[in-house]
Amino acid sequence: MKKNNGYKINFADSTITVNYKFAAAMNNTDSEEYKKYKEIMTDFPQFQLIVKSGRVQTKPRYNKRFTYANMEKYICTFDNADELEQRFKLVKEKSKILASPYKYVCDWFKAQFPDYKEVPNTITKRERTIVLAAPDVDKYVKKAA
């Protein structure tokens, strides 16, 4: 089995496996990938071409669709939404000096609403919740100056 950038030749199975980027570049007749594919196919015309897609997501992504806008929509479902929204804005403002502001805001949100993944039984406003302080900024990596 011979492996190179973007393609792999398997002599045992008589296959040529290419990744999706190599396959896309192969469609351009002026590219190096096309020339390499043409060279391989002249040497091994009986080999079958297999195109592999990108990396497969194996773990669930817990922060998928976990945007600031969706956090604000969730906050609006509480009786004390104004107070929570002010704290949310303060946390977002404090996060701007950090290397990863999104992580800082997410950490506050998950601490403030540990049951945010639960679907509410009713569509009405939820009861008041205690507003937590913003996390300590010193525990996070700051942006390089």
C-alpha cells in the first residue's frame, strides 16, 4: 500500500482512494492532482477510484447552535429577564479582553442555568432565578497585547 498527499494506492484491493480535496482538485485539468491521477490511471487502468469524504463527527457537539442569540432567547423566558440580560451584557463586555471570550460567556451561562438543556413544560415565563456573578477574569487567558 502506497500513501501520498491526498491519495492512497491499495494494490491488494486494486483501488485508488482519494480524499475529497484531491478529488475536487482533480477536476481541474491544469492541476498537479489531475496529472498525478492521469499518471496513476495509465499505470493501473483496472484500479477502481474511491473518493473519501472529510472527517466524520464521532462525538456529539454540545455547543452546536449555542450562540449568543440563542442564549438571549433563553434568558427572555424568565420573569427577571431584564436583570439577567443586563448581567449577560456585562459578562459579554468583560469577555472581550480574553483570548476565548465565547468560553467565558458559556461558562457563566452554564453556571447560571445548569438545566438549560431541559425543555420547559409550559411556554409561559419561568420563575425568577438568582443572578450569579460573572466568573473571575483572572482565571482565563487574556489576549496578547
